[in-house]
Amino acid sequence: MILVNGLPGEHIRVFDRGLTYGDGVFRTLLVRAGRSLCWSRHYDKLYADCAALGMMCPPEDILAVEMANLIAEAPDCVMKVIVTRGESQRGYAIPEHREPTRILMASPAPQYPANYLTDGVRLHLCSTRLAIQPLLAGVKHLNRLENVLARREWSDPEIAEGLMLDMDGNVIEGTMSNVFLRQGKTLHTPDLGRCGVAGVQRQRIMEMAGRLGMTVFRVENLPLARIYNADEVVLCNSVFGVWQVRELAGKSWQAGNLAARLRSLLDDECD
């Protein structure tokens, strides 16, 4: 089920800059029993990402009404909200007074194997690196070709996700997730000041780190060796929640409880 500018449909015009240049942003969130989980946070991030690109963001009340129309037909789904800069003729120059295009898509929630929650997941170490571009760092923009190329690197159904590094070899993110690691009582997450997507679930975990009994929380550059030396590694996004990592490139971790503790806190405070 799809709405384009509030109307049912599956098409946009070929002049839309989201198609021609990837000139836009998006959010993906879970809808459960008719509730859009953490919608206010997702809208705030959508608004901030639009601002980072100098785009107009559709008003929240308009998006909320259109989402409600889709949710009435699909009370349990994954909602994707796309905002493009709108239409223009050929050329990179941004036209003045251009209305954004908004696209809302309600899709069935993915069904992941149950053992991802109980046993943890295996990761692939991606050879595709993330380019450094501070102007786009943190923004969930429509240019996701690096992630697409990284996801092409494996076909093994036993591998749940791929870990991506930047050009300097620092761990940044998964192809569809953010990363945290625990060393003793310190929780770490990669600095996304030069590249990567700053997800809503990542921000929520950062805010609740003190409630995990951690004495220190750090956002910093994390060379790959820091991952291998971690006591626990977890991944998060707004659809699957939190997964424990059990294996990466021959390195294995014993089962821990960080992921389960985070899931409990996130579920208790999902507005």
C-alpha cells in the first residue's frame, strides 16, 4: 500500500529529483497493533535530515494523517516515509519554491529467524568502504549505493548482516544497522561525524546507556581491532530492534545479556 502526495499510487514523474539524483531522505519505522513506534522521534530526524539538505519537510500533521490511512489497512507493518526535493528539469541546480514529494509505503514486517534473538547473529565483514563526506554524515539520504554494493557481497542465508568500515578502517555501521560494543563497564559506539547513518534506535540507546550500569559511555573512532577485543557487540535498528553478534570473520563471542537488556528498555519506553 502506497501513497504519493496523499493519493494511492505507485508512480512518480521522471523529473523527480529523488529518482534523477537521489535528492531526498527517508525513515523506516515499525507499526505494531496500529501504533507507529517512536514516530515523534522519526519525524524529528526526518525534519533534521531535510534541513541538512536544505529541503522543505512536509508538516508532521499531514504525514500523520496519511500514515493513519495506511495503518487502518495494515495495523502491523513496516512504514517507509520518503521525502524528495520534488521535480525539476535537467541539471543539478536546485529550483526555487519547489514542493517536496512525499511517498509513504506500508509493507509486511520481515520475519527473521527466532534464533537471531536467542543465539545472536553472524556478520560478514564488508570490503565495500564508506566514503567520507561530513556534509552527509548522519543523514539517511536516498543515495544508498554503498550499502547496496556491500549487501551484494554475501548470499549465505546464515549471515544476518554486514559490517562496514570507512576509508580509514574505522567501524561505522552495518548495512542496515548501527553498532555498539561493550568493554567491561564501558559502552562504545562509532563516531558518525564523517559518514554513516545516525539512526533513531541508536540515539535512544545512547540516552539510556547510564541505566545499563555502565560507568562510561563513549562516541569515538573504533578501529576494527576494537570490535574483536570487545566483550559484547550488538546491532540495532528500528525494525528488528537489537541483535547480539556471535560471530564475525572467524571471531566468536560467548552469549551475553546486553542485547536482551537493551530490548527490554527500548520496549518499555517506545512512544
